[in-house]
Amino acid sequence: MTAPALDPVTLKTLSSQDLMRLESEIARQFSGMVPWGSVAWGLCNLVVWLSLWPLVLFGHLPLWAAFPIATLNVMLSYLPSHEAQHDIIGRPGEPLRWLNELVGHVSTLPLVLPYRMLKLTHLEHHKHTNHSELDPDIHTRAASAWAFLVGSLRNRQPGGQAQTSYATTLQRLGTPQARLAMLEALGLQLTYLAVLFACALTGHALEAALIWWLPRHIAATYIGFYLSWAPHHPALETGRYRDTRGFRSLVGNIGSMGMQFHVIHHLHPRIPLMKTPAAFYALRPVLEARNCPIEGL
């Protein structure tokens, strides 16, 4: 396919097969590179968050200053692992596979979410996006941003959907990897609680609350909003070109962690996060020909 085929009038005359071929050719231009920015992001972000503990406990950094840094760290901890979940850093058998797995496993420790569980459930999200029973993230569906916020707080209570949806998905999968993921999730959760209790017993409950407990809850709400609710809202349709939307965020692409262009990720998961804006604008005529939801971009 040549560039003139991107003319909207010409695109309307192409068959579905030709559109798919054109879409794939364009998408390949943005795939196949190692996202070194995300690698540095994931590892450095973890180091900064870990350093807050001795800095605060030994009196080198006031807790009021550590709290917003910790909150930002936890908010930023998911997306590098997300790159690894799709094997973008290194596929099985490639030289950088070890780095892919390292970033995947360590970057989400502040969120208390193990990599194996995230990967298995996230791939199910891609397979069953917006499905009322099979999408592990369907609990973020809400009629409005305010309804999402209320639902997010409710769902994180004992017995809430956010507490059970991933476990339900892993049980449904029933594979050895899924069972191992459940054990890892249990182990990480127990470790998290042990650290909180140890801090409380030694007189550092406030430090634990403001470096880990509260930042984790703030981050969970922020991540749920921008990585799940916003790009899929109203989350009522399924299908390759209808289950995810492009949208304009009030806080911009950086503030929304690149999710304005999340439609690109669902269509071509191997495109690194930092390449999705350019890929979106290159693919936009094709997306419009496919009737993808695009709002304000």
C-alpha cells in the first residue's frame, strides 16, 4: 500500500482485508524496538521509592515531602511492567528476555501486585475486553467519572470486585501458571501486611501509612481511572475496533500516562507506550475508516 491510499475517500473503497494489510504495514513501523525509556523508568522509579524508607526513618527527609514522592512512585510503577507483560522488552528466547522479566517483576512491587498475576489477567482483559463476565477489569465500568470514583472505593472493600476479580480469573484459567500466580499474590500480600504491622509495632505506623499504604490506594484509583475506565468508557461494546477509544484528557497525555492513545495498544499490543501517540496519528485515517471511537483528538 502506498501513502495515497491514506486519503479518506480512497480508504472507504478498500476491502476489510486491504485495510487490515495497510494497518499492519503502518503499525510495523512503530514496533520491534526495545523501550529503553520504560526500562529506565521502571528500575529508577523503584530505586527512588525504596530510598524513601531509609531517608525518612533516619531523619534525612521529612515525611511530608516523602509522601507526594511516594504517591508519584506508586502511580508510575505499573506501566513499565505492562510493557513486560506484552514481551516488548524481550520475547522468550531473545537476549533481553531476562531484562523483560526483571522489569516485569520488580516495577510493580510498590503496588503489591505480582507480575505473573498481572500478565495472565491482563492478557485475558485483551481477549475479553468489556465482556461482563470474562474481562477481569470490568469492575471499573461506571456511568461517569464520579461513579467510577465511588465504585473504586467500594470495590476495594473486603469482598469487593477489585479484591476478587483477578483471583476469579486465575481460578477460571486453572493452569499451573495461574496457580503459581495465586501463590505469589498471597505471598506478596502477606509480606506487605507484615511490613505494615512491623512498622506499627516499632512506632513507625505513620511512615508506613504515608510511604506505602495511602500512596497505594491513591495510585490504585488513579491507575484504574486512566488505564481502565477512561480508555474503555462506556465499556458496553466488544470487538476489535469498538472496545477501546481515543480521548482527550484534561491533564494531557503525560498526566493520563499515555492513555489518550490506548486504542493503539489494544489494536497492536507490541507497540511500546512511548510510540503510541505517533502510531495513532499515522493510523488515524484507518481508525476512522474502521469507525473507531475517537473523541477530541
